[in-house]
Amino acid sequence: MVLIEAVLPGSAAYDRAVATSKLVGAPMWHFFFHNAGDGLAEMLTAGRERLDLRHFYDRHAFNPEAIGPAELDPNADDFSVAGAMRAGFEIYRAFDQDVLENRAALERFGKLQIPVLALGGETSFFPSIAAEMVGEFVEQVETAAIPRCGHWISEENPEALVEHILRFTGALIPHKQAPGGALPGTAHRARDDFVSTPRSEPEISSAPPKKLKAAQSPKME
């Protein structure tokens, strides 16, 4: 699993991040704006969707030019559709419930056992809390800060993002050579270079497929 610039409500690090006493420059102030009651956020952004998005992108970017008109215009058009901004705000309005459900799931099932890669932009606050925050819910966590990035990693440095994901998921294998070949920002993993390896094609059987019984996920209470 790969987690990119996403906070985990219910963790102590999340609580500290949102519980700021700063009125100016608080990195999470938009959490409160998006949670304003009586549809205030919707009213203040109606007809100003492009302005709101431009500010949001620029404020959390290392390189604001990474999200130019070609990316902004279709996003602004999509968010101008009736109900679209409200749907975006509802993500933040669910965080308080996420806190309760995440803590209940941790208490009931324990930590997630699959490996997790937590990636953040090097100019974002995320890398500074990622190991602690994700470690509260995950047994095996690797963290990395992607260079020349703020919050928008896939737009600002897509090559580095893909490289980290491929290596983490096993599409790249270690190749020992001179020191200093590690990917920028990598933490908690071997410091060797990595080179791609071709994958073998899976064998295709002519036998008819077996019927599989759907897995039942445990119900969260």
C-alpha cells in the first residue's frame, strides 16, 4: 500500500497537526473552513471555484507552475458543477467520524500487517510526521520525502514518485554499485541503486475458470 500526503485521523500526530494555536500560516486552516456550518464554504466559493482552487494549489505547492492552466481549467470546470464543491468539502467533514472509526478498528483488529510506503513532499509538513502517524496504525512502514515537491507530488515530480513506488512494490531489484545511488529522500531501506528487471509473462491456462466465492470483509463496528 502507498500513502501519499494523506493524514490519518485518529492518530496523535493528526491531533497535533489540527490543534494549532496559530491564526496565521496554520497549514491545516482549510480543514476548519471546509467544516464551517450552514453551507458557508459552499456560499463563499460559488462562482469562485477557479480562484479557490488556484489559491489551494499554489499554497501547498513547491512549484506552483506545475499546475498550470491545462490542469487548472478542467478542474475548475468540474468543480463548478452544482454540488461538486460540497462533495469535496464533505471529505473533510467526515474526518471527525474517521477519528472514531480508525481508533475503533485499531482497537479491534490491531495494526495493519501489510507494508506501507508513506510519501510526502520535502517542503510539506507530512514527512516530519509520517513515520509516527502511520506507525500508529501500521506494523511495517517506510517513509520518504520526494524532492522538489509540496503537496502535489504527482504533478511536481512524477518521475521520482513512480520510481519510489516501483521500487517499493518490487518492480525494481537491488543492484550493488558505488555508494550514493539511493533514490532521493528514501528512508528506512537499503541504500543501493535499483535497476529494472523484466517480468516473465504469466502462463495462460485453457481450462475454464473456477468460480470464486466472494471474500467477506469484517464489519467495522
